[in-house]
Amino acid sequence: MVTKSNQWWKIIFGLVNELDENNITYSFDASTSLFVNGIDNFDMEDLDIMIQWDCYEIAFRVFGKYSPTSISQKNGFYHFRFYINDLEIHLMSSDQINYLNKDPDRVCIQKDGVKIWSKSIHFYRRYTNNPYLKKVIDEYIHKTKDN
């Protein structure tokens, strides 16, 4: 049986490969950062990827094969979305995101031999307003400190 978690991982590995092949600097963001860091006991509604500003138009062209939405702007961020196997992928950037590779809250995760760039769970913990996710993050941090 293919679980939703397995579907997300298959998509993540495919997207990471395309991002890397096209030298697109990225970081998984929002709840996706929790997922790729190993916290998966919540329902991830979409996959969020922050793209470095100078790579954003390249990303839009690379993912054009998925028939993305047009690029829109809201609260200083540019967004486009597309779907793979009915799962929503959301890519965003800002003209303020110029040195994503130097972001101190960006970490490299190894999963099945694949390098995945993401915001750290500590970053997400500092900024989430969701009490359930705060609890889940705190439990995960406590559990991983003990191991």
C-alpha cells in the first residue's frame, strides 16, 4: 500500500533532483521543513519550497511541464503552484531572498543518500502559531536529544 507519506517522499526526491540538476538554490519551508526533518505525524496539505530570487524564473520554466499557475504576488512574496499526482506543490520567493545558501536556519538533511535543503525545525518552532505543531516539535526535539 502506498501511503501519503511515501507519495510525498517520491515527489520530494524528484523535485530535489530537478532543482539540483538546474542549479536552483532552494529550501523546503513551512510544514514541509518539519516533514523532511523527520516529523510526519501531521497532515501536510501542500509541499512548500522557498527559491532564491535569482533562480525563481528558472524554477518557473523548469516546472512548466506541470502546468503551474501564473506567478502571483502577496505580502512581498511571489508564488506559483502546480500539482503532481493530485498533491499541491507551492514555490515562493522574494526579491529579499538573495543568499539562501548562507541562511543560518537552512540545514542539509540526508535521506536515502539524497541531500535535501530545508529550514530547521528550530526555526519553524520559533515562528509557528500552531499549538499542536509546537507540541509535536518539542516532543521530537526531546526524543532526538535522548538518542
